[in-house]
Amino acid sequence: MQLEYFQLIDRIIDLNIVEKTITVEAQVPQTNTIFEGHFPGFPIMPGVLLTEAMAQSSGWLLLGVMKFERMPFLAMIKQAKMRGFVSPGQLLTIEAKIEHEGSGFAVTSAKARVGKDLVCSADLTFRHIPFPDPALRVHMDAMAEKIGFPQQAVPHD
Amino acid sequence: MSSTFEQIANIIAETCDIPRDTITPESHAIDDLGIDSLDFLDIAFAIDKAFGIKMPLEKWTQEVNDGKATTEQYFVLKNLADRIDELVAAKNTGA
């Protein structure tokens, strides 16, 4: 997890294009300036970052299902529930599933756990559009390789 | 009054918190009801689910942008109901 770059997902554990599910891991750093303010004496991951981690997990799933032809952008968050505290150094396991594929949008549900404990969940809606800039596609390709996105699921031009 | 319109009106009322009695078949979703594109995603999701279809929003938007269709054809609710009926019929005939 590189919080400074908003890269919250470390590795893809499982991607099932047919079932439209993904499981990823995200290692919360032991130290970060965020924890100095959130909160002194009681450092925890901000709920917005947990939500972003669920969104990025869903995003990788959508990229795979859409064969990297379109880029998903978070549009709506519903039923976001922070169910438990997430502390520095903990490992998040995040599962996401596509609930609906509309025209130009998709809806996912996501859950994050620490061990067996459910720590947050949300229903997320994404708009998706063709990659607006080639540099973004290049970046996503590099990120995909970095986090272990199954390379057979990444079309190459 | 088509049952499709009633379902759409109920979805819009619930999704966008618009009083149901202000929604008529002649209402324009954007111009009269003030529904923006984000709210319309929510409505599209609910309509897709309710009718078991996939409303081709991108195609419709493209047609409007290209001047091949007017927003009234898709976003006046009685017309939207007709489009949905067509999509449901096409699905049922396997078209």
C-alpha cells in the first residue's frame, strides 16, 4: 500500500472473470503521516481510504471484465459501513463482485476483512469510458503487472 | 396509463426523492424533474433490474449528441416507457 500515491492494492490473489469476482490483499503500512493525525495515540485507517481500497479492488475487477478497453471511475458509494478499526500493519483481504453491468456503468459490492473479521463493506457504482489518455493505459498496464494481475487477462496491442 | 410508466415513475420517486404526484407521462426527466446524469445512473440500475434489460444509455446519448435523436425521445417518461417496452419485447423474442 503506497498511500502517498493512492495505490492501495498490493496484490491480486484471485480474479475470476466468469464469476466476476476478485480477491486482493492490501498491507496497511506500519507508519505513515496519516496516522499521526488520525489519531494521536489511536492510529487507525481512515474510512475514506478503506472505501477507496474497496473501490480500487472493484476497479481492477472491472478492468479485467472489460478487457482493459475502458477505464472505470468511481461515481457513487452506497451502504458504506466501517464495521471495525483497521490499525497500522494489518493485512486487508478485500473481495469484490460485480452486481450489475449497465450501459456505461457498473455496480459492485465489496467487503474487506482483517483475518476473519469483516471490517468494512460498500456498494459501489462506477462510470466507465474508453481510456481518456494513452498514458493512463500504460500506467494501468504497469500497475497490473506490479500487483500480479493475471497477464492472460491483459490484452496487449 | 402503461404499467411500465407507473414502474418508472415509482423508481424515480424513490431513487431521487421526487414527490410521486409530480411525475407525469409528459415529464422530461432532465428538464422537468431535474434529474442529473449521476441520479440517472441510479435510475438506470433500478430499471435494468426491474425489467431484466440493459438500457443502452451510451447509444442513446451518442444519438442525441450526434443530432440523430432528441432528448425528448428518450427522456420524456412516456417515451422512455415505450423504449423500455421495446427492449423487453426484444429480449422476450430473443432479438
